[in-house]
Amino acid sequence: MQTLLLLSWRLLGWLDLLFFTLLMVLLAMLPQRWLSHLYPALFHRWCRCFVRALGVQLRLHQHYPGPLPAQFILIANHPSALEDVGIPALFPVRSLAKHEVRDWWLVGRIAAAAGTLFVERESKASRQAAQQALIAAVQAGHNIALYPEGGCKGRWLAPRFLHGAFVTAQATGVPLLPVFLHHEAQADFEWGPGETLLQKIWRISTSRNRVVHYHVFPPIDPASQPDKEQLNAQVYAQYQAWQARFLQ
């Protein structure tokens, strides 16, 4: 009986996501100026709906007292594909994503309408344009989410962080909000060789352990270091310490 109830609940979750997704796609076809206030809020709800359909439990751990900053630049490690919906499910942010996401079936249209910024990582001109777009978005009052590893790197940190998040923080004076992500069944959440998006969704939704921890640490004042290299080094060292604490 309990198994039947669980399966019924999961089915309702997927049906809810299906109808919500169709609504979001239809709304995304409207003129952008009509969506500027409504769509981002709906997008965060859609992300929570997506996470619920996957059966994933997001557990938020705040490692400092007090509220979040009034405005912030969220940075996080990027161990899996879940972050594309997991981060905006918990935080009111606009994200930077690789340009291929724009072409994802349905999801790309929704992400673009929600104000996601895109970058072609192999193009210097695209990276420079994305950097200016990030600064402009923060100056316009938005929170943004960035992955300074420069892509989905798996459970272990990349050998270095890129400078984009730190340039944006120092150009705007908005604090960095560091979040360390830890999946209890990381192998099920990581991208596998040649794995498609649909295959990844299936693996996550059928994982035997779908608990994910989002550890939020104290905001970092970008003025604490004189230049981007030193700020980068300071933050990367903290992530290395958190990796040792939670994964080793």
C-alpha cells in the first residue's frame, strides 16, 4: 500500500510538471516586455516543481546567522546537471549557462524567457559579452548565479576557478554568496560519458538516494582583496577546505 501511494505521488508530480511546463512554454511565446515581472517568479516555482517531480530532496544548510544579503552574486561548485533547476528552486537568481542550454527542448525556451544569460565558452568575444551582461544585470538590481569552475566538473573541484564572478563582484561591490553542493549519491547525478539530458533525468529520478545538500556560507565582501586574482585564490582555498570537510 505504501509503495502504491509513493508511486501515485510521483506520477502526480510528473503530471504537475508536464502541465506547468506547457504553460511556461506558451507564456514564453509572449512579448518579452509582458513577462519581465511575472515570468521569473513563475520560473522559480517551475524549478521547484521540476525538483519535486525528480523526487530530489534539497536540504539547505546556512552556516552563519542572519538573513541573506539584500543582493548577492551566488557562486557554487557544479557537480551535476541538477543545479540548473536546483539553485533557482532555492534562490531568486538569474543564471549564466552554456549556450547549448538555449537549444534544449522546451527547457531552453523556458530558461531564455526567465532571463538566463548564455555564453559560448570557446568564444572570447562571447565570454567578454557575457561578462558585461553579468555586470549590467547586477547593476540593474538582479541576483545572479555563477559556477566559477566554468562548467559541470563532477564531484571534485576543477584545478582552478575562472575570474568572471570575481570581476563582477569587484565591479559592482555586491557580495559573493558561496554555496557548496554535496550529493549523497554523486555517481547518479554526474554526467556520464555520452549521456543525454533525458538519460540524466532518468538516472536522477531513479537514484536510490536523491538527497542533495546545499551549504550556504558567510557572504564575502569583494573589497576584502585588492584584485580579482587574490579574491579568486581566497575563495578557491575555502572551497578546497569545504571539499575536504564534506567529501573526503
